[in-house]
Amino acid sequence: MDDVLIVITLLLVAASATAAVAVRDPVRQALVLSLLGLTLAALFTVLQAPDVALSQLAVGTALTPLLLTLAVRKVHRRPHTRDDGRGGETTGSTESAGAIESAAAKERGE
Amino acid sequence: MSRRLRMWVLALGLAGLAALLGAACFELPDFGGDQHPYGDRAVRAALSHHTANVVSSVNFDLRALDTLGEESILFGAVLGTVVLLRQTRDERHVEPAPARVSPPVRRYALYALPVTLVVGLYVVAHGQLSPGGGFQGGVVAATALHLLYIAVDYRALRRIRPVGRYEVADAAGEAAFVVLGAAAMLGGSAFLANSLLPYGEFNTLASGGTVPLLNAAIGMEVASAVVVLLARFLDQAVEIEESPKPPSTPTSRE
């Protein structure tokens, strides 16, 4: 019974971790990261480490996604102060990283 | 360095890592075995100091110095965030507009806030008895306050959260840990040794010697650190905005 639970939670962790990498939009990624934190907390509980599970729940499920979404909001707020036609519709994280870089380059006056 | 060469270096590193990890895995004890030499000793040491939660005993008694290091990392990280995310000269402060919150969200968040806060404080207070402790409970209590941002708006959150005081509490929690450690030295023992207070009756709130005090110091430090951290991020996301560039000072190098 224990082994079945461990295998199930391990599979859930693997699935949500893969999803966190596969999803490219940073906001969705934060949500999937929250789900990953939840599955990890379940895994730690099943492995009889409730202290670690509590930390994982507090930091991985609540705090980190919150900080990420706040950072994304800050980055998306930037373009509409300038009229460079980027309305914040970012489809990929590499693309948005490039956008941030070019915005930063503009900032420095290059 | 060409791309090809870099790939070779990467492949070499990965192969080495895989070989070492593979070799290490074959030497590991079997999963779920009943031989736990470190666990047995930790449990014995925790019981001899009347600490019911062995993990707290490891964190705040047996390896309290490691916890001091971890706490200092968090302290330093928050300090760095405060410095990096301050309002710079070319940014301006925008008063956030009151936001409309849908009634079910408001109701849920306002009910959840006191419950979450009490759960966080409970977890901190019972760190020496049950799973959890200053770190876990501190994060829960700190995030609980931010339900007010979800329930009402940013100005309401700002009113119950004077960041300056939380910064002081953050530093005080960090200092309290060091002072408690030094007090053990003054008492004629090693730094952070659990020798100051009587161990008390097993499985009561006042048991475990200095473990509950160090645990409370961590709780205060972590809760304040998370509040300050989120305050800086929220300020950036909600209040601080780039000033429109004045046209009189061209910065272009072209």
C-alpha cells in the first residue's frame, strides 16, 4: 500500500515537473509550479517527512509562484509606458526574455 | 570557444556526472530499509533533551549552527532585495487605485485570513512538539497577511503592514538567534549549545531547553523577512513606475 502511494505521488511529481518545463508562458508556469509544490508536499508527506512537506507547501506552493507573478506583472507593466507596440502579448518565455533584454538595451541607450 | 567544442566539454561533464552518480547509487542502502544509524542517534539525542519533534531538535539543538547559516542566507537575500528593488531616481511613485473585488473572493479571503494567521502562529509555537516550526509557520503567517490584498486592495494591506517595523523585527530575529548562542557561551558551554534552560517536561510547550526560544526567533525573522520581501515585490508591481523620459536629455549614443 505504501509503495503504491509512493509510486503514484512520484508519477504526479514527474508529470507536474515536466509540465512546468513544457509550459512557456511565465504566468501559467507559476501556476504549474504551484501545482508541482503541492505534489511535492504530498510526496514528502507520504515519505514521512511532514516538516519538509510544510516548508514545501508554504514556499513552493504559495510564496514562489506569488513572487513570480509579481515579477511578471512588473515586466508586463513596462511596455505600455513606451509606445513600441508590444502590448504585452508574449507567447514564449525565450521571446519575452528577448523582449526584456531589448527593453533593457533601450534603457541603456543603445 | 566554438559551439562544437563547448558541446564536447558539456558531454564530458555530463558523462562524468552520470558515471559518479551511477557509482554512488550502487553504494546506497536499500530504499525503505530499517537501518538508520543517524536517525537512531538523532532520536536518542532529542529525547535526552526532552524535545518531542526530533526535526526541531536537529535544527535548533544538534545542528543549530547550520540553522544560523540558513537564517543568515535569508537575511542577506532580503537585504539584497531591499537594496535592488528600491525606488530609483528615474522612477516615480504611483498611488494605486482602489480595486473592485468580487464579493465571493472578498468573503473567502476575509474568512481565510484570521484562520491562516492562527495556523501560522500555532505552527511556530508548537515547533518543538509537532511537525513544523519557525520557518514553516513564519511563512504561513506572513502570507496570511497578504490575503488582505486579495480581499480588499493594496492600500488596505499597506495600512496593516508598516514595512519599517517588519525590517526591524527581521533584524531582531536574526540578532536574537546569535545572542542566544552567545549566551550559551557565557554560561560556560559551546556556542548555541542547549545548556541554558532546564529541559522541562517532555511533550509540553515549555520543553526542550532553548529550542522553543531559537524556534521563536526564527519564526519572527522568517515572517518579517517574507513580509519585507513581498512588500518590495508588491511595491514594484503596483506602485513604482518608470518616469516618462524627459525629451531634453537625449541618452541615445547615435
